[in-house]
Amino acid sequence: MQFIDQAEIEVEAGKGGDGIVAFRREKYVPAGGPAGGNGGRGGDVILEAAANLQTLLDFRYGHRFQADNGGRGGPSNRTGANGSDRVIPVPCGTVVYDATTKEILGDLVEPGQTLLVAKGGKGGLGNKYFLSNRNRAPEYALPGLEGEVRQLRLELKLLAEVGIIGLPNAGKSTLISAVSSARPKVADYPFTTLIPNLGVVRKPSGDGTVFADIPGLIEGAHMGTGLGHDFLRHIERTRLLLHLIDATAEDAIANYHIIQQELQSYGRGLAERPQILALNKIDAIPPETKDELVSQFSALTQVPVFAISAVTGADLDALLQKIWQSLDQLSSIEDARSPLFRN
């Protein structure tokens, strides 16, 4: 399945049905009066978050979506049928923008959550509506109103609690394949991962936590260099960042600073997001080098530092235990900040 996380579409709500001019034509009713019914309303265009979708691929092949028009009014004061709404399924995590004004219209996160993006036109009034003491036989009606037309930009931000970040070839894909059932492409060269990968990691309690393997960032990613700029948005929703460092790199500390600078430059609070640092590939370096790196990084940063091997599984259990502990602490903090909790 091709991963598409941005799309532009046009939506058009239905036009309201026209009202009509009609008069009662019944036996023994010499002055029947006006009886033209109102038109039905046009259908709305609605976006709905669907749990079974993971990409905006469908919108690559269909860019225009239209709801049904309302029905024309009928004689004997009959109102025209309302137009059917057009419901468009989108993946959970889709942010909806007005492509013209750049305004955020909504953020569809929960399955079943809906967003009205184009309102159907009202039905026109039939001549029955214009009956008055001064006009006993109105011979005019109103047309239905046009439905809203909008250009929308859809942007998918993956929903994951833990985002795995790092330079290309740091071992992110190997790690997510080691701790979950995800099977991303793994190879011994940079930029193996071209799209974000999601994996569900089971806690000891049996609950699942979603990890996101974000394609490798490089220096200048926030300005559009490399692949990272396209996918930095996907870690905006994560609660915890797992920064993976290649322990075999020539200058691991410089690599650490590159990623931290990119988070800072991108903004949106990513640099302040809670982090855990993991030195990967310790199976490929001497023990004394590993100890020295752990000491250097522990002195450099205040975040927890682990030395692991995604290939052999060394110390992965300790890393996961710290991740569960950190997520529980974050949940406690979020609950304490909630007005419902305080009441």
C-alpha cells in the first residue's frame, strides 16, 4: 500500500431544490389558493474518521466530491426531498485546512468523529409561503440556494505514543521490527525507510502502545532537505520521543546535536517533548567504547541514556521498561492538569 499523507480535494455541497408555483385545483373548491411546495435542502459534505484507513491514497485518484441536490417542491404543498449527504472517510489523525485561507477547519482523531466541511443550500420557497391578505394568489416562488464549494487540504499526522527519531541508518527500522510485529524494509545503507512505519508494542499488562518509525532526518530537514521535512509532522502528536544514535558512528555526539537542532528549528514544541536516548549497535563496538559513550551522553543531556542492540536484543527489555514508566508518568501529569480530574 502506498503511503500518502497530504492531499488536496474540492468539495461541493448540494444545491437546494427550487420552490414551485402551483394552485389547488379541486372540485367544489372555487378559490383553492396557492399550493406550491418548498424545495428540499441540498446535501452536506461531511468528513468522517475511519479506523481502517492508514493513508490518503484514495484522494490521489479522486479529487472532487459532491453531495446530492435537493428535490424540487411539488403541488399540494409538498416539500421536495432533501439531498443525500456525502460522507467521505479519512484516516484518524487527519487535519483539515481550507486551502484558500489556510484556516484549520478541524482535526479528526477519534474513529467516527465527523466534520461538516460544506453546507448544503437551502430549498427555495414555494408560492404558498407568499400568501397574504394583500396577495391572495402569488405567482412567484424562489429558487434553491447553491451549496458551499470549498478547496480543502488534508494532512495526515500519524497517531503514535512513541516516535523513534534519528539519522538515517541509526537502526530505527530494525528496532521497531524487534519490538513489534511491524516488518519495515531493513538494509545496510541510508534512507532505507522512505515512509513512516507503525508498530504495536505490547506492554506486560497486555495493552498495546503504538510506535512510529520516522524516516531519517538529516541536517537541514526543517527547511526541506532530505526526507525528514515531509515526515516531521508525524511526531507532533507523539507523547514521547525515542532518539536512536548509531554507536558505531564516527562522531555520535555531533549526530545527536544535528537531530536536536532540527527539532528546535522545526518548532511546534518538538524540542521540549520528553525524550529517551538509546545508543544502538553496541554489539559492534568494544565494551569500553560503549561505557565511554554512555558516560559522555549522560554528562551531555538530562534524559535517560540506554545502550542497546536492536539486532541481538541486548537491553531492549530495560529500554521498554523505561518507556512504559515514562508514559505512565506523562499520563499522571496529564490527568492532574485535566479540569475534570481537579473537580
